[in-house]
Amino acid sequence: MSIERSPAVEAQKRQGLRVALAVSVGFTLAVHAGAIVPFLGPLFAAQFLLGSSRPMPFGKTVGAAVVILIAGMAMMVLTNVLGDRPAPFLLILGLTYFACFAAQSTGKGGPAVFLVLVVSIIVPLLGILNKELANSILSILVAGVLSGTVLMWFAHAVFPEPLSGNVEAAPIDRRPPALLRALANTVILLGSVVICLTSDNLTAAAVIPITVASLLGQLDIAASARTAIGLVLVNLFGGVLASVAYAALSLRPNLLSIFLIVLIVVLLIGGRAAGRSRNAPVFAGALTIFLILFGLGVSPLPGSAAESFATRIVYVAAALIYALLFAAILWPRTGEAKRMPA
């Protein structure tokens, strides 16, 4: 006797399959093409797909891509003009982060806000810590945005959403901007960027601030200490999965292995990230950490050797603890817990 699944469960399954297909295909093709940052396109695709069960309308897709590209070009100009002048450079960078966190706190913007944060982290760090990549950052960003958009439409073409589906869309939580919390998040994220800019370690620079930004979008310290620790453990689990995945890849290093490994891991995490529960953004954050760490492992970037994988997981753990502690210290005390989307 078969049990009919609810429309919500079926919608979650389709969304999880889309994310798994887009990320695994995109990641494999990026590695095959020798992409410097192979996780960028799949990360964009995952964020687009997790943002809605329906494909983004063409106009909205173009708008999000334009916003991300404008942010990337602005960060390039900022890095080239003020990269050697720390005070104004960090001030403008902090204002950018503040605007993103303020937008997140209102429940508006969707995945584009987090992607602008990622771009505003990666572009300055690559531009300052790796001069050889400074001139190719824009092409890397354009390739990431375009491939992420194509992967999103490809996944929806393979696993389309039924037109007759009556699954209710998740209500958008509209709130007034939490400016004090946005300011605290800005200080926390900017502090992690400063640490990386003074470390001369590209691996640390790629992992730590994005991990901090991802966790700040999930944390709700007011809920309970146990919940906050659970968030840290789930995100750290993404790093552990990346380590296990890289070890498995080293046994048979080829494109088919990369595709199968990424597909299996994203099916495990992406299905939960596609859900409508409060825990969905947490698994989306774990997916982000997995893609970054595994992508750095197979990337031709300097400092991406296999022996540094354990060090990168230590960086992730340090970033998670750093974000948790400083959020507990700096976040304003309120009587009502407010959850921000990842």
C-alpha cells in the first residue's frame, strides 16, 4: 500500500534534486574548465534555487545578476584605488556590509543579498592577497554569475515545477530593519576580513569571512545556547564532509568521481536546505562551507594543497566560534528573537 506524499514534501524533493543536479554538474564543469574559483558558479546556482521553488523570472534574474556584477565592479575599483589606504578602504567596505546586513534583517532581498556579501568578501581579498588574480577578478565573477544563472534554468528544465501545484509559498517575513544588529554584524565580519588581510594566507582569506557571514545569517543567540552550539556543529559538519569528500577523491581523482561525490553530498545537505523549516538556512550554510572547502581543495589557487585541508577545517571552526562569541557579546539584547535568512 502506497502512501501519497504531501505536496510540500514533493516540492521539497524536487527543489533538493534541482540543487544537487545544478551544483554537481556546475562544479564538475568548472573543474574541467580549470576555473580558479570552481565553487563560485555552483554557489550562486544553489542560492538562486534555494530562494524559491519556482524559477526566477527573467527580469528578476537579470536584475540579481546586474546587482552582483555591479557590486563586483565596485569592489574592484575600491580595491584598486584604496587598497593601500586601510582607513577609507575598510570604511567603505564596512558600509557595504552594513547595507547588506540591514537588508537581510528586513527579510527582503532574498539570496542576492548574501551573494553580494560573498562578492564583497572575495573580490577585495583576491585583489589584495593575490596580485596575479587582480586583473582577472571581473572575468571570474562574470563567469560565476552566468554559470550560476544557466545552472538554475537547467535544473528547472530537468525537474520542472508542476503548473498545477498548489504548494503555498513560504510567507516573506517583512520586518523593520534591525540597524543595531546590522551594525554589530558589520563589526564582526569586518574584523574577520582584517584578520585575513594581515595574514597573507589566501586559504584563510577565502574561508573565514564567508563562514562568518554565513553563520551571522543563521544565528539567533536569544533562542538558546544549545541551539547556537547546534548551528556551529552543523556548519562544521559541512567542513568535515568536505574533508571526507577530498579524501575519497584522492583515491580516484577524475571528473566522474568529483561529480558523484558532490552529487551525493549535496543530496544529503541540499534536501534539508530546501525544506521550509527553521533549520533550512543552517543546512544551506553547511552546503556553502562544503562547496568552499572542497572547491579550494581542487582549485589551482596557491595554498590549496591536500595537506592543508585539516588547517582549513581549523579555520572554519575558528570562524564559527569567533562569530558565535562576538554575536553573543555585540548583538543588542531584545525581548524577541529574530531570525535572519542565510
